Amino acid sequence: MKAFHYLADLFYPRLCLACSRKLLRHEYVLCSYCQVQLPKTRFHLRKDNPVEILFWGRCDIVAGAAFYKYLKGGYVQELIHNFKYKGFQEIGIFIGEKYGEELMKNEIFAEVDYIIPVPLHPKKMRIRGFNQSEVFGRGLAKSMTADLEVDNLHRIVHSATQTRKSRWDRYKNVASIFGIKDAKKLEGKHVLLVDDVITTGSTIEACVVKLKEVEGIRISVAAMATAAH
Ligand SMILES: [Zn+2]
């Protein structure tokens, strides 16, 4: 088996999915350099961090954090690109599991009951074949004491007439983009809403507004990376 791996490495060298260096045999997804050097936010250890501030006055969250700082042209962007558009789902699982270990060091994240991925638009789901937030959530669930809850929060597919509504009308109805299938299950629970990258935060905001309709729910937010830092 070892000989086989050696040969496979020789003909199809596995590359770091962030910086494209050749991976050593014991390395997986990221090379040792990127494991250490990719810019981590450490926001989960900081109250009133830039991710939390992003949602001030917009929606009510308990805590918010993101693993990496997202910089244009940086290796984190490359990593996310390989994950979302090149089909390397192992990135989401790997980063999720690693980040879950970090999040467990903060008691707020450690007491989360359910991990809820931001639902992907069905059209994108058909093109991509997977929901990147769900894959990331699956990784988080491996190292956190919370269950992954898929499809409870879901996207409502609007009819053609609704699609023709003005941008303002759609903005007003932003919470109607999402629906909840089983609200009872989420009553009084602390849920962790997860996404790949937080930029403006508008999708997360719409999800939080919808989830807030559930009695006694508490919502925290986590992403793989954020442009807010
Ligand atoms: Zn690397």
C-alpha cells in the first residue's frame, strides 16, 4: 500500500489547496506552512469582534466569529475558491473540524445545540452539486457537541411573478426568502448558523430574522472566513 501511495504521489502529486505547493506524505489539504501562516482572526476569543459588530442594529445574535481573514488575492481566497468551484469538498470538512476544535474553547460556542447551514439557492445547488455551508457544518459537527440540522431552515423558491418584484419589494420581504420546517425542534435551543464567507452579512441577517420567529431561540454565527476584519 505504501508503495502504491508513493507511486500515486509521483505521478499525481497532491497539492496544497491554498498555495499549490506539493504536499508531503503526512500533509492533507493544507501544507504545514499554510496551516500556520493562513491569517486566523481568533474572533471566537474576542467579544465585540468585527463579525459581531457587522450585525449590530441589524439582527440579534449571541456570538459571531470566522476562522480566517478573507483578503483579495490571498491564499484564503484560493482555498475557498477550490472548495466552492473546484469541488474539493474535503476542504470544508477539514477546516470545519479544525475550527470546531477552536470554537469549543469558548463556552458560548461549546453549548450550541444545532449547527444550521445557510441554505443554498436550488439553482446553485444544481450547478455545484453540494451546499458548501453544509459541508463546512459537517466538519464542525465532527469536533463540536452539536448536531448538524440540514433542511429545517430552507430556501423558498419563488414563482416567476414574485421574481419580477422590484428590488425594494424583495428587500422588504427578505425574511420570506427562507422558511422553517420544524420550529418546535428549535424552540429554546442555541443554534449556530454557518456560512462559507461573511462579506456584507445580508444572507445571514435574513436567516437570523427568520429563525428569530422561533420561540426562545438563540442564534450564533460562524463562517470559514470573513472580509470584515
Ligand atoms: Zn500551502
